[in-house]
Amino acid sequence: MTQVHGNSAPNTAAQEGQPGLGRLIGAGLILVSLLLLALGTFLGPYRYATSTPGKLTVETCTVDYKYRSSSSSSSRKRTKTRWCYGTFTANDGSTKDLNAELKSDALYTRGHVLQARKSSDTSYQLDQGWPHAIALGCAWAFGALLPLAAGLFFTATGFAFGGPADVRRAGEAASQGLQRTIYVMGLTGVIGLVISMLVVFFT
């Protein structure tokens, strides 16, 4: 009598996923969160603190129209960006640029004076104050909490999208303390991101 040797049950490792891959994904998400935090610090408080405050006297303002195709239809959507050009003069008199340009919130007439900041040789922005700069940095920081929370979960449990068995195993591997930490981080990230974006929008 011939016996047939083989595995009648599904591969257990395949069912449970690959913990090594899950931890690698988690490490990548943690790295992404750190990059977001660093980027937010640079674009928010750091760039504001290191930029040169001054005034831009408007010569002219224009509107730059751009068209992009809509994914929902064949129509093209139009976006517009306002630019103002003129002379930038630093408050301390250290810099004067006759050909400064910046993205504006409105179209201003010639001679209008805008509070502006120079962040590089050719880069100028409206001076929206410290609250805006801090809120912008906070928005990136709170947003970074979301991939950080997911990264901690993946790293601690090895979850790797391996199906129901992998979900069950990851749930058993995650302690109550870890689950509570992840929930708090996720909720804090969402709420903080919304509040920060509102401050950025209204300042």
C-alpha cells in the first residue's frame, strides 16, 4: 500500500505572516515619522527663526493659472496662485532686493507694503508671525504620530498583513499597555493635526 506524504494543512508560517517583514515595515514607518518631525521643524519654527524680517513694497501683482486634469471626469480644473513683485528691504537695513517676489494672499496695488521674510537668496514669504510658524511645525509633528503609532505596533508584534491568522497573532502579541499607547498616540495625532491646520489656515 502506497502512502502519500505531504502537508495536508496550510503552511503555518504563511498563515501567520512573516514577523521579520512586519518589524521591517515598522522600522520604516518609525523612520518616516522621524523624517516628518524633522521636516516640520525645518519648515516651521527653524525657517522662521533664521529668516530675515523686512518689508516688500509692491510694484505689481499677477495671477498664475495652472490647469490639471480631473480624475473624476475629462474636465480640467484650474488653480490660481497670486504673486507679488517689488523691492524687499530688511528691517535692519542689511538686505535690499529690487527684484523680490513672493506668493501672496491677495492682489495688491503698486506701493502697498507687505510684511515679509527672506529665507534664502531668492526665496521670500509673507510674514505670518510666530503662531503660524509654530502651528505649521506642530501640524507636521502631530501628523508624524500616526506613522509612529503604526510603526510601534508593527515592530512590537511583527504584523505583516498575513491574513486573519496574522491579525490574531498580532493581537495576542500586543499587550494592553501597547494597545493603549497606540490608541492615545493615534487619537492625539488626529486631534492635534486638525487643530494645528486650523491655526495655520486662520493665521
